[in-house]
Amino acid sequence: MVNRKTHALAKAAGATVPCEFALFDRLRETRQAAVKLVKEWKGGTIPAPRGMLLRYDFLLKRGRFFRPQPRPKGLRRGRAKQCYGNSFDLTVIRPELAYCEGFVVVPLGRGQTTDVEHGWCATADGWVIDLTLKEPGLAYFGVAYTEEEIGDGDALPVIDELLDAWLLSKAR
């Protein structure tokens, strides 16, 4: 059951259906687990979990829900397991679309679902164009990157550089 604060935050991010509220709750829970790891981390051979915490902070603060829809006619399905490349390539040829990264909720069957890190495109009014999945996901939550964040169109957004810039803007 999603608590009131999480429900209000999810609603502010555009959640409208139960699976969206549940996804937002799971993302907040994962962020809290990252906070605990950061506090307990003593160094050593494993990398610091701070990067994980920063990524979830970034996602939860900048992210929003996007509306699933069937793949529009005329757009062919891309390569399986290549969601980031498929989506990025489409934004290069269709610059009116936004490149997005985040999580999608997909059905597993028998009423079960799972969250998967994913990349997709979105229209200006928030409709998903997903070239990778056979069927649209049940919920999409993520960040739509600006043209400046994508850069010259030669590579996907470099999340570490975006996090550094985001941290600097928060420090001001």
C-alpha cells in the first residue's frame, strides 16, 4: 500500500493508475535502500553506492509518467534489447520526439509484472513511442532529456555528466 506522501508525489509526477503509483513507490523504496547503503558503506573493493543514490534522486526529482500507446503505424519495431539505441536513433530522424530513460512496467503473465530499466521516445504531449517492446508497457516513468543534454547527436546522454551538472545547480 502506497503511503500518502508517496501517493501525492506520484500524482504530482502524473500517476493516474494503480501500477504507476506502485512503480513510484518501488522507486522510492529503492532510493531509501541506496541511502542505507551509502550510510553503511565503509569503502573497500566494491564501488560506493553513492552513484546509485544520485541516479534515483535525479530520476525521482526530474522524472514523470508518460502515457503508453500502441506503436504508431509506419514505425517498425527495433532490435530486441536495444531500447536505448532504438529510441535515440528515432529522435535523430524525428527531432520533435524527446529521448527518455527510466523504467517501464511490463507484464510477466498470470497477473504479475516487473519493472525494467528502459529507453523510449515521447511526443510533446507525453505519449510513448516504444520501438523495442512488442506491446506497450503498462507504465512508463522517466526523464525526457533536452536537446542540450543529448548534445550533438553522436551519443546518448551521459548520465554522470548530467548528474554532475544537476548537483552543481542544487548547490547554488
